[in-house]
Amino acid sequence: MKLVKHIANLGYGSRKEVQWMFREGRITDADGEVLYADDQVAHEAIRVDSEPLDPPAGLLLMLNKPVGYTCSTKDKGRIVYDLLPSRFRLRAPLLSTVGRLDRDTSGLLLMTDDGALLHRIVSPKTHLPKRYEATLAQDLRGDEAALFASGTLMLESEDTPLKPATLEVQDARHASLVLTEGRYHQVRRMFAAAGNHVDALHRSAVGGLTLGDLESGAWRIVDASELPLLLQQGDPTIAS
């Protein structure tokens, strides 16, 4: 792929704008030598304004999403793309959220421009466990773990029971819930079906991948070596 198209696809500007960047000497190699649009240079050796290029297509990143942001490109309020470099929303292929966290839910959100990987993660056939930390409005009754694990719980307006989920009680009003499916507002609706209300919700893990020490609003690239951890299945008792 020609350098102009390659750099434009990473969101640095239109092809015309990138051509001007070459003419202005803003695109160099790692040694600071000015590059030309028809040069043949490896991605990792290219610099824009002395900074390395963003990762090429196949990018996977994790974001610690704060409350108040939506997983949208068009919402009039705050959106998760506001937390990333502005050029990230101009990448081609598009950088998309892997599933969604609603405005009032915080925590681990994955984003990728790899359509095949996105489908693999969200596919119901993958049975990928996801861990949520819930703060509740009322004390737990004591029968919620059995109810959620039964595989018989029906949500309002649905005709298919939920798959078994694992509840771990922290104290009377705090619990971790691990799901292997992702229905609309599922955690909130499950607790509502048990006569409770979720005051705060945080996703701490997807597969075997956790936020670690990533602060709220921060993001990082997920290395290819972490993919087996991300796609970890089996016993969904993930350490948060």
C-alpha cells in the first residue's frame, strides 16, 4: 500500500492532507530523514511530527470507560471516542466498540478495527465470560445466586430463559456477576427480576482479560500475546 493511503487510513488526514504533510517534511523515518510519498518504508519506521505511527489495521485496545460516556459515534453528549486521539475515529477500517456498555456503566470496553475478531468476541457461540461488579440499592435476599445459576430465569418481555450465571456476594449490597451472554441491560434486569435495583455497575473483566491498573478514562493497546487470555473460556471465576 502506498504511504499516502496507509497514513490516511490511520486517520491522520485525507489523502490530500497527507500529501501536504509529505511536502512540508512532517513525515520522516526513525532517524529524522524526510520521507517522500513514493518511498518504501516499514510501518514501524515511519514518524509523523517525530512521533511513531499509530498501530496498523488489526488494532485492539481496551478502555476503562467512565460513567457518563456512550458507545456511539453520533451521540450529542460525551462519547467514548472523546477519550481517544481524535484521529482514531477517522481510521479505515472503522474502529468499533466490541459490544456496548451503557452510559451509566463503567469499566472494561474493547475496541477494534478487526471485524473477524469483533465477531468472534461477541458471538453467542463463543460463550465468553464477562464479570460485572454491582452496587445494589437494597440488601441481597440470599437466594439470588441460586436463581441466577438455575438457567430458568426469564426476563420481562423475553421468551427464552437466561443461561446460568455465577453470583459472588461481597457483602449485603455488593456482588460480582459473571455472564456468558450479553442481552440488553442484562445485569440490571436480572437484579430487577430479583426485586432489587443496581445503583452502580462496573465491568472488570472480559474472558481472562482485566483492567489491571488502568485508570478511569485511560486506554491501552492489547498486545497480540494477550489474545489467548482474552478468549479464555471455561470456569468463569475470573479474578478481578
